[in-house]
Amino acid sequence: MAGKYVLGYSAETVSEPILWKLTKDFDIRVNILRAEISPGQEGNLLVELDAESEAKLNAALDWLDTIGVTWVNVAKRLSWDEERCIDCGGCSGVCFSGAITLDRQTWKLVLDRDKCIACGGCVKACPMGCFTLDFGE
Amino acid sequence: MGEIKKSWEEINQRLASGKAVVLTAEETAELAKTESPEEVAKKVDVVTTGTFGAMCSSGMFINFGHPEPPIRMEHITLDGVPVFGGVAAVDAYIGASETHPDDGRFGGAHIIEKLIRGEEVYLEAHAKGTDCYPRKDIATYIHKDRVNEMILTNPRNAYQNYPAATNSTHRTLYTYMGTLLPSFMNVNYSTSGCLSPLLNDPYLRTIGIGSPVFLGGAIGSVAWNGTQFNTEKPVNDRGIPLSNARTLMLVGNAKEMSADWIRAGYYEKYGVTMYVGVGFAIPVLDEDMAYRVMIRNEDIETSLCDYGVEGHPTLARVNYRDLMSGSIEFRGKRIRTAPLSSYRRARLLAEQLKQLVLQGKFPLTAPVRPLPEHSRVQGLSIIRDRRA
């Protein structure tokens, strides 16, 4: 049971060793994919949380709620305006997580949100502005 | 070679009688696996091509009509985007790559797309006022049904081949060739391979001044050679130039065009551009033309250029079979490749053009005059003092 989440830290909670607690108390394997933490302000962490069961993962997410850390599943953070998309494939060259690929038979763009690590490469690469990503908020 | 000869008239007669065989360039390339040019020349009458890619050197003439009292418009903007008004009183040229002064992501191409879509666009213009054109200011909304002409006039389209781009430096480059990641992490290319119009007729035997062209969903014309028209680039053994060579100046009635085939785009930290759908129907006049239209992706080569170095030096020669596979081998490692023009749309365009040809809706006519046989491109010298 693994998923990618953006964790939103506030100035008060950022001092807590959240990742250590996730690992020790909730038995979660944490993989940090990206971090944006500004001292004294707020931070955003893109992490992959891997648990043995959905129940364990949910327990960890519930705990994050109680200490005021917001979490959002990354798969929901990337939006792709398929109507606007012309299937040029320009984005596929910068998507190193493999979330965006071009089907070399139909030459249609294929998006696998589960693989997205919210790097934002596609947002900049798309000439039609089809991708939006809200990392944090 | 030289046994089989079909004239434009004969091909048109075959089309009229419903006997003509029309294939897309991709289908013809597939035939090339098993058939000879002679067989293809016998079997196939017309081959349709297509591309849908970014063509910055595009724009549109527009005639707004005269208001009462009239104005000799200067300093014209459309939805805030400056357009060129130095052409008489109420004519203007909307350059596709012109940008809004406060929003670099919005520009002329967006205005052209909006007008084609039938959206209202805000026109503002000022003038000094003359005896014959007394009005000094105007602000109104325009719409494609309320302006006189909208003539797409693109100075340089349908580049014959284009180099593929990569980046040797240690920082990401944002270019008109898309996002180029550091240290040769990716390669971008933009030509539609075997479907690309000018790669199916590399010496322009059938394309010249007056040739009908599928342009933005309408039937336009080749007006002239495009700017930077270059016949002197080195070619491979199939006669394909190894980098950007010939170009076309295309015109057409934008009121008949569709936003399926004219789309505004924006390249990060580069600017606004316009995606233009262009296609030609090429008659298979003889074995030589058959040989040309049978070109396959592996036969089309281009230069891999380093956009991280001034002058974009060529690093390698690559072919489109490899570029289109998703990765190429370069200096002992695999680099991923990505297109910038839509191969899916190019394929759709060629298919749509094939249907138009079969239905007799797309004219097959020989050029009125050929494009230059020899032409080369020069750079811009910096000259401090005016030459005598």
C-alpha cells in the first residue's frame, strides 16, 4: 500500500520530527521525493508513504490530521486538460517518473497519475498549458 | 527509371472517374517495404502529407472595415496585443509571436485563434487625425463575421527538416525546441518524419507558386518561397537535406480555418508561437516521384545540435526511426527523445486530406512557377558605419 502525498507543514508543527514518528510509531516506509521548507514559515514535502496495509496508512494519515499537517494525494494534484491537448508529446521528454508517455502506435499521450512525483516539468514543457499542478497551497 | 509517366491531367481524370488510388505518405512508406518505385508509380496516383507543429513565422492580415467618421489607425491593439498598423488605414498584420506587454504568455497567435473560433476581440486604435481620416480614437469589439478579410499570411512555414536539439550544459534551457534538460538528458525534434510535406518532394518538383495547400483546415496557396529558403544544405543519399532547408510562404482565408488546425502555443521562457496544420497532396507523376514519396523514417536523417553552445554545433546525424522510437543512442548511452509537433495530428491531417482529394474537394494543380533552384541564407553582419 503505497501512495505519494504532499505534506503541508505549518510553522508550529515543523519542529516535530514527523517523518521519524511516521516510521517509528506507524511503521511507514517514507521516501522523500521533494522538499520545500522555508525557515520560520511553512513547508511542503513530497513523500511516498509505503505501509503494509491500508489501515496502517490511514492511521498515519489520521495522526497527521491531529497534529495539523495537511496531506493531499499527489495523483489528484496534477490536472491534464485533455481537450486542449494536441498530443505533441513535448512533455513526455521531461517526465522522468514515467507518468507521461506517448503511445508509439496511436501517438496519443498517456497519463499514469500514480507515477507522478509532481516535479512540474510537464507544466513548463506543455506549449498549450494543459497541465496544472498545485504543490502545497 | 522513367518508363511510367502520368500527367497532372491524367491523375485528375482518374480522380474524377473514381479510379485513382490515394494514400497517405505513411501508408506509402509502408508499401516501400515490399514494392519498388516502379510498382508504386503504377499503383498509386496521389500521396497526402501533413504536419501540425509550431511555426512562429506566421500571422494574419485583417481588414477591420471603415468606421464613420473614418480613422487612419495607428498604435493598434487587439485584446491588448500590439498589431502592425503600418499598412493603410484599417488594415493590420497580426504577428503570431507578438506578445501582450503585460502577459508574455498571451500574444498574436491567441488573437488569431480567438478570431478563427468566432470569439469577440477588443480593438483599440489611435491616430493623429487627417483631413480625410478625422477620427483620432476608436474602441470596439470585432468578430470574424464583422471584419472584411482575415488572410493568414505566413512568411515561413513547413520547414523542410529541422535539426533535433539537445543540451550539453549543466542547466535546463527553455527554447523554441522545448525544455532541454542538462547534460544531454533529452533530445527534442519537431519534424513529422515520413509524413512531413517537403520531405516527400525534396526538390519541389510538384510544389511551387500557386500550389494548393491544406492550411489550417482550409485550402490555401503557396504564395512564394518562404523566408530563409535554402537549397544549399548538404543532403543524404536519398536527397534529404540534413538540416533546415526549404520553406514556404503560405496564404489562405482564415475565416474558413478551424481551431483544430490553428492553435496558439507558448514555450516557457521563449514566447508565443502558433501551431499550424499544413499538408500537400503530391501526384505520383513518375518513378522518381514514387521513389520520393516512398521515403521511410529511417531514410530521413537530421542533425543533432547542441543548443547549449553558441551556433548550435552539430553533434551527430540521427534518423527519424530512432528519434520516433523514444530514445537514441548517443555517446554510449541512451537518451530519451520527444517530439514537439503532433504526429497524431499530422496523421489525421494526411488522412483528412486524402478524403478531400478522393471527394474532389482538394484541387490537384501544377505550380504556376517553380520556387528557386538555388538560394542560400546569410547571417546579419554588424556594420558600424554606413557603407558608401
